[in-house]
Amino acid sequence: MPGRNRSRLPPGRTGCFTTSIARRGGCPIEAGARPRRGDSEDAGAARATRRNAMHRRFRATLTAPGARAACLLAALACGAALACGAALARSAPLGAGEPQSADLRPLFAHWGLDVRRQGDRGTCSVFVMAGAIEFAKARVRGRTERLSIEFLNWAANAAHGDGKDGAFFSDLWKGFATYGICPEEDMPYAAAFDPKNAPSEFARDRAIQAHALGLRMRWIKEWDPRKGVDAAQLAEIKRTILRGRPVTGGFLWPKQARWEGGVLRMCPRDAVHDGHSVLLVGFTDDPAQPGGGVFIIRDSGRGGPEGRLTYEYVSAYMNDAASVESPESAAPCAGLPGIALAALGAFAARPLPLTAVRLTGGPLKNAQDLDAKYLLGLEPDRMLAHLRRCAGLEPRARGYGGWDGGEGKQLTGHIAGHYLSAVSLMYAATADARFKDRADYIVAELEEIQNAHGDGYIGAQTDSKGVDGKVLYGEVARGVIRSGGFDLNGLWSPWYVQHKLYAGLRDAYRFTGNRTALDVEIKFAAWAEKILSGLDDAKLGEMLNTEFGGMNEVAADLAHDTGDARWLALAGRFEHRAIIEPLARGEDILGGKHGNTLVPKLIGELARFIYAGNEKAGAAAKFFWDRVAHHHSFATGGHGRNEYFGRPDMLNDMVDGRTAETCNVYNMLRMTRTLFALEPDIRHADFHERALFNHILGSIDPAAGWTCYMVPVGRGVTREYERNMLDGGFTCCVGSGMESHALHAHGLYYESGDTLWVNVYAPSTAAWSAAGAGVTMETDFPEGESAALTLSLATPRQLTLALRRPYWAGEGFRVEVNGEPVADPPAAGSYVKLARTWKNGDKVTLTLPKALRLEPLPDNPRRVAVLWGPLVLAGDLGAEETARRRGRRGEARKDAAAEDAVPVFLAAGEPVEKWLKPVPGKPGVFRTDGVGKDRDVEFVPFYKLHRRAYGVYWDLFTPEEWAREAAGYGAAQEKQRKLEAATVAFVQPGEMQPETDFNFQGEESTVVRVMERAARRGAKWFSFDLPVDDAHPMALIVTYSSDERQRRTFDILIDGARVGTQAVERRTPEQDPRLFDVEYRLLPDAVRGKTKVTVRFQAAGGDEIAAVCGLRMIRADAER
């Protein structure tokens, strides 16, 4: 029988059905109030007025203590919301290049979602809405169970005070938004309607968990039985199906339906009545069919096979249309069915969504809380200021500076992108509406900026001369390409910056459900597509020699989120073949390459493998991860020195200095979580734990929330903090840190069918919705040794818990289920799989014993890190100033040498527990016992030791070896210490941050790698600005390489005055390459009254400039 299908809207509202709730410090903000091109003057002015009001209200939320803007629906607070479909008025019919058919039935079949029948009841609309919710849930979770039709029918009645069988779509959604929906087994469908039938308290408790899915309803056409859908709405229905979403449809229905070949035939208006609801799950363009094609439907009221409706019928008689969408479109079935099925088949397990896991304590929760506080302390208008200015719009506040500054060659705009990702992720991780408010605000601002440009572009970069980046992208589009490691046509890594903006828009769409973000991203991608459209492979290869972040990733993700394969083609344009092809062949080419240039592009290749099945991309990504994790990484999970990879398994000469950039590790963890989903291999989980609890937690000061650029692992080092987080340098690692600490709950748990993988032990709760289970993890890890997992279940279920037994959990490891020991657990480095029928309150306890151990470097067994279980221990070497004296401050005292010397340990060959002992009364603290030369050292977990000088790697000797080596070892340390104490400034040419910090300028110069070290050489000239100390005579020490293929001759100038001419001869075959230093004395007049000078290298005599591997300005009168 027909059921009610009409979508009832509140009086005076159209499009988006919302119910605002008052919150402290704010008032309702009208959805959709943003400027649009093509508006009438009056309409545009009205929207501008509303937008200004929105801006004022948003600003009010920033200044009200604890305020939350009241723009969020009550439903959205619990994870379910309605989205306005007003943008559909601008939709155009499908273009000639768009797919001409789609069919979601294979996905329904994959998840076991067969068509259910309504019987003699008028509940067709309830079946349709429940089917759309089931499908959306499967998109988020990777699987689903059948949901209760009876409960949803009850919920609609309860929400509206009705007592009828069947409901309008809007009533059903309000019921879902208020009460959720429970599994079918908790409230089965009855053959006859009973208005007194109500769910049990247990069913209601389970139903409310559905709000964690974050679903929203998007109207394509509001209910109006007087007319069907227009051409734009018909096209949008097709696009929605192409994006992998079925469409709920209510229709005027024939009083006597006539089907021919499974197709419902047209009939006159006096032969239809209101009405019937079906779910549209596919379409085929077919000129032979009335209207030009048919839609495939699922019909609960019709026996037999699924039917079809012609475009003619839909255009004439469709009352309303809507889709149920999820903010986390990263589920494996989003997008085109082809893209969807490729992704679906790729995953063997799926992380529980960020919305379903909550941290409840421990150091991860502390880091998340610090990050949340920091994000709320930043001002969106300031990070948008330069973007607005470059679009010809008035900035609303003074822009931020540092790397995000608007003057000269900067990464301007990267912070807005990082921040948009961060607040979107934090909203998913906390459900705190303040983060969604900020995401929505930034998206609306970016839409205005994009509209002001008029061609899809968003950006604010300029070159060092102030030339607008948009102009320089135009050069690229014409094939005029000047590229280097971090420079493209004078811009600092421009595609890297754009990647951050794309990723922010993607995350705002996926994690907050902001559809405008997707619309803006699509236009932005079309702009990029146009820029690259005229470039052949050779020109693309030139362009890709400049760092481009993860542009291939965001383009592939856009294909996934939109179902438009065109964006997979764009992702392929960013395939850097010079890197990808050798990696796919299994060649480790990492040595000498910039770390955080490579990791994001390999994440992008992994996305291309997942969405498009590109085997070469997958092979390259997997090989890359394995080489980095197991052949290039330090004990902390970090890698690289001065931002660059060295040779595989050759780390002895890599550990000292500026090592382990935080961006790299953040991106490696993103890759690691995805790889575990593809291949649930414990080595991925092991690396996740190592990098998370050592480097990532070690990169944030646990008191102040300062984040770190470098988190060094050497001997006598300090962390590189950003100490002015609110108005400082805004480096890349400040940006990635915003995102990183919002993701700590991601990847703790994975699901695969009836199996839950527990990978990381952290205090948390999780909703395992596919199994109808709640999970509570209580643990004192990482410093403690116990963990307890408790299950909450409505009814007993056959499930498998796969609990990671880490490689370090040896003797004493124990698992108990409800107090009963598990016999014969598997060996360390595997999963304990507990398959049984679990009931509510069942508890699994684990003992995770930690022991001390040494991890030597692969190329030097006598240089070791000390670990306690998974935790790297750092040796405390005193106040930060201790390391600074060894560095470049020049404040050495006469007694500093003995105090500052980094000890060695005379303990080679001895068990570590024999010479490193627990400190009584200080859990997790250890101290060497009589083996330190010339002092013993206290060790604490690396992630906890902040604002101190420390060591991670240590040299071991036997007493006999030390007697032989002491003089030379100490002399080398002392020579280096004196040189660094005399140093005013050191520049590493060829590296991004130092060249920016010291104002690199040049013409026809390139970055090169010489003997595993960054360098710069040139055909004309290049220069740096170095600080000087005019109270002392100055000298410049330049490091060159003997590895030149021809003679080089060039001049060295200080502020335009030549201080030397250097010749470097061609290296002959019998000579070994080496580095050597040349010292140039500066005349007193060259520095008198100055704080800095310009050091310029200039080609002479028709030759070129040799590779400059380092510049050091020193006090020439200091002891050396």
C-alpha cells in the first residue's frame, strides 16, 4: 500500500530544515548566508548583510569565555543534521564527459542489504529512509546490520506527537535526529501497526549510538506534489548517485501501475495519486526511453525484481528528493561505483571513525587538550587576511607573520589550510561545536575569496619581488617553468601550500559535513586542472622537481568524494615518475632527498592505489614505507638529518645535529594507519606505537603546548620549540602539529567483520557500532604495565578481539578474561585473538611487562639508544643553556668544557639492567651506576623530558677501549665544542628553512646534494644575509667539496666588497671526494656598526660557482 512520502517544512522556512538552540555567548546563524555570483543586486546585498551579521556573531564567540556559537543544530550536536540544498539551483545538467550510468546495487549486495517488503502497511517512506541510513552507515563503518523500520516509525511519531503508520521524510529525519535508530533485532517489524508499540529502554540506548555516525540529510527537491523535478534537479539526482549515495524519492503514483520490461510506464495526471516512496539506486541514459533514460529503484511495496522509472516519469511526478550523507566520506564506498568498489576491495580492516572514539586520559589526551586550547586561541581572520587581500577584499584583521606572512617569498596561506583541517578533525574527535563553527566560518570566507578571483583560484603567495603568485602560475600554464627543490618560478613550494588548502576543504567536508567546502574544492581543482592542461610529460616532470606536498592525494580524494573520475586524472598529473618508478621497482633512492617532500607524495600514490587500483603506485608506497620505517628511522620513529634522508642503514653519522623533523613523522603516521587498514600487519601497529609515544608526544611541551620543528636524537641536543605559538614563526611543523594532536584517537582500534583489532593501548572509549558493542579501555600505559578492556553489549555476540602483544612484551605477559588466564598466548610480536560469545560487562585484562633494552645503530653496534618497553629513554644533560654553550651562543666559561661534555658509558658488552638502575621513588626514572665517563646520567621517558639538554644515542666502550680512544675522542669533541662556541651563525645552503631564515637570493643557482649533504651551486650568483658581532673581529668559514667535474672559479663578496677569489679544481679519478673548509677574514670596516652582512658568491672568469656546503660566521678572536 502507498505510504506518506511528503516532506513537511516548518512555516517560513525552505530548503534546510533546522532547529536552532540557544547557547551561551552566541545566537542563531542563518544557514546559507553567503555571497553568490549571479545573484540579483538586492539578493546579493541581503546575503552580504546576513554575512556581516554572521561575522559579528562569530567574532563574539571568540571573546565570550567558554562560548559556543548557536548556529549548530541540536541534532548536529549528537552527530545528525540536515543540510541545505539551495546550491542545487545553480546545478547544470550532466556534461558530455560525465558518466552516463551508475548502479549502487553491487554495494547493497556486498553489505547484505537486500530489499525488504512492507507488507500491507503504509510504511514505504520508512523503508526508504531506513534503507538510505543503512547504506550511509555502511559507508562510514565498512559494514552494517539491518536497522529497525519499526523504531524509525515510532521515532517519527514520538518527535511529532503523531500516532500514524508511515511518515513524511522530514518527520522521519527529525525522529532519527532525536532518537537515532536501533538494529532490527531490538524492535522487529510487525505485520500490523500498533500505535502503542514502543521500544525498550535498551533499544533506545542502542538507537542513540547512531548519532555517532554524523549523518545529515540533504534536500535535492522539497516536497511539492504540484510539479516534478526540473532539469537541474534531475541532473543533481544523477550526480548524487554517481557520488555513491542513493536518493530517497516520494512520488505521485499510478492508481493502476503498468510495468513493461520492469519499467513503470507513464500515465496521465488524473491517473495518479499521492503517493509512494522508493529509493533510487542507479540510472542509465538511454535515448530509447521516455525522457532519455531510466532510474533503478528499490521498492518495498512491489514484489519481484527491482524496477525502473523513466526520466519522463520522474520529471513529471517526483514530489521530493533527498540523500543521507556522512561527513566522513573517506569510507571505502564513496564516489563512483568503480572508485567505490576499488577502494572497498582494498581494505582488509577499517579504523573505528574518529567520531566513535574518545580519549579519556593519559598523555595523548593531554596533548589533544593542549592542541584544542591552542586552536581556540588562534584568530581565523588573521590567517585569512593575506588571502583576502590578494583577492581584492578588505582584510578583517592584521595577518599573521613568519612563514605565513604576506610580505615577500613565504608559504602564505598554509596555516589557513592546516587550521581548517585541524578544527575539522578536532570537531570529529571531541564533538565540540566551537570547532565546527570555525570550520564553517573559514569555508564561507574561502568561498568569498574564490568568488572574488572568479576563476576558482585561492592563494596569497608572492615571489621575493612581490609578484602575485597567480601571475606566476600563469607562467607555469604557458610552459615557462623554473624549478628547484623548493622554488617554482620564484614561489616557495607553491603546490605544497595549495595542498594544505585543498586538504583543509576536504577535511571540512568529510568531518563536519560542510557541503560548501566540497563545492569550493571542486572549483579550486578545476583551476589546477586548467593550469596543468597544456603541459606535456616533460614539462610536468620539470615542475614536479619542486616540492608539491600531497597534491596527488587531495585530487584522488576528491575523485573519491565526488565520484568524478576526472580528478583521478588530475592526481595522475602529479605522479613524480622520477621518484615513483624506481621505488616501485624496489630501489631505495631516498639518500640525499628531502624527507617531507617524499612522504606526502607517497601518501598520494597510496591513495591512487586505493581508489584506482594503480599497482605501480601501491608498490612504490608500500616499499617506501618499509624502507623509511625499518632502514632510515631512529629509535624514536623520526628520520632524516637537516630534513634529508641519508643512505639506508647508515645512521651513525646521521644522529647528531638537526634531526627528525616533526612533519615527516606526522605524515608517516598517516601513511601507517592506512597501510594497516590495507594489510593488518603488526609491524604497522608497532611503528604507530613507536612514533606516537616517542616522537609525536615528544614534539609537544606537556605544560605550555609548544610544538617542535626538530625533535633531535643526538648527543647533547635540545628540542626546537616554537615558543610563540600565537604570533610566531608559523613553520610547517606548527601547522602539521595542529592536525597531529587532533588525531591521537585515530587508529587505536580497527574493525574487520566480527573482529576488533586493538593496536594502541590508551585510556579511551569506543563505539563499535557494526557489532553493537561499546568498548572501554582503562590503562596506565605507556608508563604503567596494565590495561583492561570492558565490553558493553545489548545481547551476547560472537566476536573476536585481536589484542596486540607488542614485540617488547616478553616474560610476564598475561591475558585474563573475566579473571581467568588465557593459556599459551602467542609469542611477542603477534595478536592474541580471543574468539568467543561475549556478553555485557565482559572484561579482558592484560599485563604488558616492560624491560630495559638497547637498540644499536645498524652501522655501529657501539652507538645505542636505551628503551624501556616501547619508550625511548633520554639522558638528562642539564638545562637547555648547556647545549647552547655547545652551540652557537659563544658563552663558554673556563669550566664549561667538563660540565658540557657528553658522557660515554664504559659498559660495552654488559647487560643494560646491570648498569642502568631504577631510581627509588621515581617510577619510570633510571640512573647509570658508575659507568658514565665523566659522570653518571639520569634517564627518563623521552616524551616527558622537555626544556632540557639531553641525549638519545650514547657511545659504549669497554674500559680498555676507552683507555686507547679517550684522547682522540675527547679532542674531537673539544674541537667541535670550541668551534660552535665561536660561531655567530651557521647556514646550511640548499635547505628550506635556513635559506629562508638567512634571506637567500640568487640568479641561475640550483640545490644539489654532495656527499649526503645539502649544498648550492650556481652559474651566476647567490647570496645570504649573515649576522655579525661587531665587538669582535669576524671570519667567514665556507665548506666546499672536492667533487667537482670541472674547474670552478668565483668571488666571495661581503656587502659588495670582495674578500677572496676561490678556485676548486676538477677531481681526478684517483682522488676520493672530500669536504674542506676555507676561512676568509673580514676587515674591521666590513662589520663596524653592523648587525648583519650580505655574503655573495659570484661566478668569475666564465666559470661557475662550486658547491657551497656550509657557511659559518665566527668570532675570529675566539679560542679554537
